Amino acid sequence: MRQFPRLIVLTILLLHIVSSWGRVPATVIPDEAPIIFQDSLDWADYYFNIHRYKKAIPIYEKNMGAMEPDQQIYILKKLALSEAAEKNPDKAASYIYDYFKIEFHPNFLMHEGFDAIRDTEKFSKISGTVLPKLTTWSIVYFFVAIIGFYVMFVLFINKKIDKQGRIFIAAFVFIHSLFILNICINNTNYVFQFPHSYLISTWSALLYGPLLYLYFRRVSQSKNLFSRELWHFLPTLALTIYMTIEVYSLSRDAKLSLMLNRLQEDLNPGDSSKLLILVALKAFSLAIYAYLVHRTISKNHIGRSKRTYMWQKNMYAIHVCYVIAYLIYGTLVIMGINSGFSYHVPLVMMSLMVLYIGYAANMQPDVFNGLYNYTHPLFPKYVKSGLTDSLSLELKEVLQDLFHNQKLYLRNDISLDMVAEKLDTTRHNASQLINEHFEMNFHEFVNTFRIREAKELLKKQNELNIIDIAYEVGFNNKVSFNKAFKKDTELTPSQYLNSIRKT
């Protein structure tokens, strides 16, 4: 009878052990427990929770292959955290990549479990590449891209610009803006959030030169270019087809895996033979078309207004700076040298191009037509004017008589109101008349005649000195005269006089 209570206690204990067999115990399980009972995720989680990561890792790995995707995600996250706790950044990063290829949630990298490896090179690279971030450059590029798309739209719908010319220049601004936006998305790491933005501008890599060249061809010559110049777009067509097959047709997950694989394998742009070929082709295309644009501008400058010619030269100068910067960048990429400076300089040149065209679109829209200038600007200043075409031509003849024959410009008190009174019209109409027919403002118009008169007086080499000539042609002071003279001739009155005496 004495052993009866002991028998009851042993029986209860045996029943408890049997009922809890195969489950994670509430107390520490001895290492000698049979391994067959330690293969479940419950056991792996148990070891993970008590920080025995070395025991948890093989169990997680063993269960990995037989699990559904949702459970695989769970295991990969546990494995990444376990390896991080064991201070194995390479293994932790490998599991992070595997997890991202199934489910991309970069905020997982903010988990406190990665604190042990957060400062390591391996972890810093992946977190610095996939976690969204904002930089000063990315903000600047974003706003430039938005401005570019706006300018493209405004140019495209402006029917006052030659149809083919506006298509070429609008497309030119568009591909610049698209490339800048693509770079902005890459710099902020949002390309991983939106995988379909991967290489979205690459198809147009060979289009910069042809569009600019055809635009200048069109505004310099009144010829239909679409039917005869389609061959310029064949390289772009071939590249677009190739990119569609290789990248653009891929699913979102496939593009994400492609980017993650390149990141995981530490591949730089210079490590891709295909990219190197593209960089070389783009550099060659830019150089060839830059030469063709220069020849077109130089050959067909006669007949253009001075302002239009200067605008085209400035636009070409910015493009040449971009070409040179890209050639340097491409050379460094081919050599395997990555430099932040060489990376940003071409982008800055592209941004300047977009902003310069945008400035012209709003301030000097008449320059876009080259030889074929139109009268009304992009946002018509005189849209509500009562000045008809016939009246405008009539007033133009009167104005020419006032300045050519009566030499009204010699009066030092000349004003727009005075001219309007002589024309028997309004000040508003007088301003419109000068802007539309002579493509300059009132003061530029007056100074053109005054400087022309001053040059005639200087050629006579009479006893008048320079200040006397300034007063003679209508200027009130020598400073204004010198400034206007140099703007017109690129020489001071003294330099101009000396050049006459030498001849």
C-alpha cells in the first residue's frame, strides 16, 4: 500500500510525457533528445526564441524545401535573422536576397535583429541600394524632369511652330526628361518598388543625335524630312526591339529578380558586355551627329535673325558639353572606374538643355522656327489686340519712313508713346508692330538705327570725338552708347574706330 501513491505519480507523469510527445516543451529539452523529434518548425522556432541559433538554422534549412511559398518566406526571414545574430553577414545577405525574390518588403532590413551586422559592407550595400531614400540630386532631377515634360507638351501643341520642327524638338525634350526621371528613380531606389521602371529610357539611347540633327535640318531648310530621313531611326528601332525582348516584356517579378541578381553578384555597369556595347554605340552616335548639327548650323545661318542664330549656337554648345561629358563617362565605365563626378556631369548638361529650351519656349518662342519665324509667341502676348494684318503692314511702312527717312531715332527724348503718336495708334499696337515685324523690343529697335548712324559717322573720320557722336545719334550718355555699340558690333567705339584707321 505504501507504493500505491508512488505508482499513481509515475502513471500521471508517463501520461503527461506521452501527451506532449513531439511538441515543443515548456522547459529546456536536453541535447540527447532523439533528432527525429527535433525536425519540426516548432523546434526551430523554440531554439530561435531561446537564442540557440546554431541549432535553429539546420532545422529551418531542412524544412525549407518542403514548404509552401508563404512558409518559405517565414523560414527565409528567420534564417536571415539567425545568421545576422551569429554575425555572418554574407549568409544573412544571401537569405535576404532569396526572401526579396519571393516577397519584396525592404523595410524588413530595419529589423533590430540586423543590428549586429548593420555596419558591415555586405549589409550596408544591400540596405543602401534597396531602401528608399531622397538626396539633393534626386530632388533636383525630379523637378527638372517634370519641367521637361511640361515643356514637351507645350511645344507639341503649339501650332505656331512648324509641325515637323515641333515634333522633333518636343521628342528631343521628352527623351531627355525621361532619362532624367529614370535616373531619379534609380537614385532614390524606387526602381525596386516599381520594377517596370527598370531601364525605361534605354530604348532611346541612340535617338538624341538624330532628333537634334533633324530638327536643325527642318528649321534651316523648308523640306519634308519624315519620308526621306526615316533611316536615322533604324538603330533606335533595333534597340527598342532588343530591349523589349530582353527586358520590357518580362514580368514585374522577373525584372525584380534580374536587378537583385546583379546586386547580389556585385555586378557594376562595366561588368556587362552588352551595356559596354551600348555605351560605345551611344558615344559614337552622339559624336557623329554633333558634327552633322554643327555643319547644318554653320551652313544655313544666313537669313536667320541674330537672336535665333545665338539661340541655336547656345543650344548646340550645351549639347556638345553633354557629348564630351558622356564620352568621358563612357570611357571610365569601360575602364571599370565609377566616379560620382563623371556620373553627374552628363546629367547636369541634360538638365541645362531642358531648362534652356523651357526658357526659350516661354521667353523667346519665335526662335524655334529658325528661318520660318512666326509672329505670335507661345503664350500670345497680343491675342486680344485689334491690330489686323492689313493695318499692321500699313503701320510698318509708316514706321520705316519715320526711322529711315525722317530719322526719328536721332531725338534723345524718343519714346514708345511718341512713336505711337506719330503712327496715330496705341502704345500697345506700336509695341506689337515692332515685336512682330522686327523681332526686337522698342529700345533694341531704336538702338539698331542709332548704332548704324554712329558707324557711318565714325567711317567719315571727322573731327567729332566719340562722345559727340553718341550725342549726335541720340544717346544721352557715353555709357549707354558704348554698351549698345558693343552689343551690336562686339567692339567698343574706340576699337571700331581703330580698326577703320588700320584699313
